[in-house]
Amino acid sequence: MEHMLLLLIIFIPILGLSNGTETEQDFTWHIKKIPQIVRERTFSLDSPKFEAKTKLELNGVCGIECQRKLPVPSLSDLKSLLSYETVFENGTRTLTEVSVLGAVPDPAANTTTQRPLRRKRQIYGTDSRFSIYDKRFMTNFPFNTAVKISTGCSGILVSPKHVLTAAHCLHNGKDYVKGSKRLRVGLMKTKSRGNGTSDGMPSFQWTRVKSTHIPKGWFKGVSGDIALDYDYAVLELKRPHKRKYMELGISPTIKMMPGSMIHFSGFDNDRSGQLVYRFCSISDESNDLFYQYCDAEPGSTGSGIYLRLKEPNKKKWKRKIIAVYSGHQWVDINGEQQDYNVAVRITPLKYAQICFWIHGNDENCTQG
């Protein structure tokens, strides 16, 4: 019965409600022109200390309410925030300065619909997470795109050699975390019982990380404090994999999502050795962040959040990544701490940067 429910959730598009009647809405991936990220210069930095402790819950960060009060970043600000550090497997580090072309600051970028605040809960009422045991699901798309990061987080495959995850899984805003110098990524495989059958529990094929990219906007002293909207990073694997990966998409607004629902899979710490899938509705949004009600525990941080929408001028539906799960975080609201499950949206600018990291140029990143 659970397998049948999971099939219905995953493969049947959700119908939207309009004026009390059920109608199929125009839930389509709309093609957008992407700003250009242009490399200006790269220079060497001292090697990191790699002494920070991994901290999956952050305190006092600037969330949606805080963002409403911030001025819109200028092009000069964006140039600084989107410049990035690269750390290589031998411990060396570089800083790449970039320029941003074709970006038009949006004066309404951080306006949102005000919604009631909530109190602390990582699991909301009945735990609605699904542990994926069946090999037919676990080793096939989209679940096989989920990976485990050796620092204790999750991530998602975005190319044959790249993984998208959360920046705070690797860096605390001041230094790189312990273990990130010899970073590894675990790709799922099923354990064999010895008779050729699977016991339904995943094991991992671990591969080394060749390099790590993190935007400068994540570092303290650049953004003033840790900025959740830059909590994303890309890992380049030392060896390519042969699995199907998930493409990047630009995050639509809530009203353009079927049922306002998002989906993601990761490796929650309270379900050791299990791949955990969940879906839920979004409760609030700004230009850069989502607050959502997905049941999640530490370990799922860094998971890729995805949607299934129609391709332009086609009847085919396609899944794309539209956000990175930042985790259960404490944000500053009118001088008080409130906790939320937060996701970092892939905006056109973030799409341009992540795409640039994957391809090494902007030629393949003109539309998203």
C-alpha cells in the first residue's frame, strides 16, 4: 500500500484549484534569459585551517523577515557576493573575482506575503517521511540522484561530475569544517545478501572530491553575517559517475507550483542508513528563500529540492532542482529567535553561478 501511495505521489501531476473547481493549470518551465557570470581574475590564498566544527543548525541568521528590511544589492554588491573561493583536494585555495552582466536589480525582490509565524517543530504532527527500501525506487531516478556528504550532510547530482549541497556543510562562515579537506561523496548502491538479492538498505560507493566552490556571500565579513541566501556550494568529483543526474531549474513562485508542493530526498540522521523522501507545501517565500513544512532531521541538509513541471510546448513533465535545503535554522525576527525549515531558491543569478561552476564558462548557461 505504501508503495502504491508513493507511486501516486511521484508520478501523477497535481491538479490546481481555481475558484473552488479543479482545473489543470499552466504549470510549465518558462524559459528565462540568464545573467552572465564572467571570470575577471583568480589569485591564490593561504590554505584554510580546516578547524571549524560542522554545525547544521545556525543561529541569528537573516531570514525572510530580515530580508524585507535590506536594500536591494547593487551590481557592485553582486560582484563581491558572487565572487567565489575554490578549495582543491591538496588543501590549496583560490579566490576568483567575477563581474555580473545582464542583471537588473529588482526593487521588489524581497517582498513577500505575510503569513503567521510558527514555533519550533522539525517534525509536524504525524511524521510524513517515506523511507525508500525498494530497489526499484532507490536505484532509479529521481532517488538515485541523492548523495551523502562525508561531513554529515546530503547533496544531489547535477552533472556527471558535480554535486550541489549547502555551503554550511563545508564552511561555518569563518573557516572550512573538519573533514572537508578530504571530502568524499557517497553514491548509493544496494547491499547484496550474497545470493544475488538485495536487503533494501543502501550502502555507498565513496568517491573523492577534486574541488569545492563556495560564493563569497556566504563568508562573514563580506555579507556582515552569515547570509542564508548564499548557503549553497558545488563539489567537483575526482571521477565522473554514470548515473542520471537532475538538471537545474529556476525557482518559480509558489502560485506556479502544483499544489505549492516541493519534494526532496536525503539521509536523515534519525533513520541511519536509509534514504528518506518527503514532500510538503511552502509557507512563505522571498526572492531568495523558502520557508516550508517538510518533516526533516539533521543529515538531510544540503538536499536538492525539486519540482515536476511541463516542458515548454510539450506534454512531457520534467523534474528540475529549484532550491537547496538549508535545514532547520534560527532566524532573527524583530530581535527574537524563531526557527524555520529553510530552503535557498535557485534564482537566475544563482543559476548562472552554479551553471558556470559546472561548465567552466557561460556559453551553456544563457537560458534556464
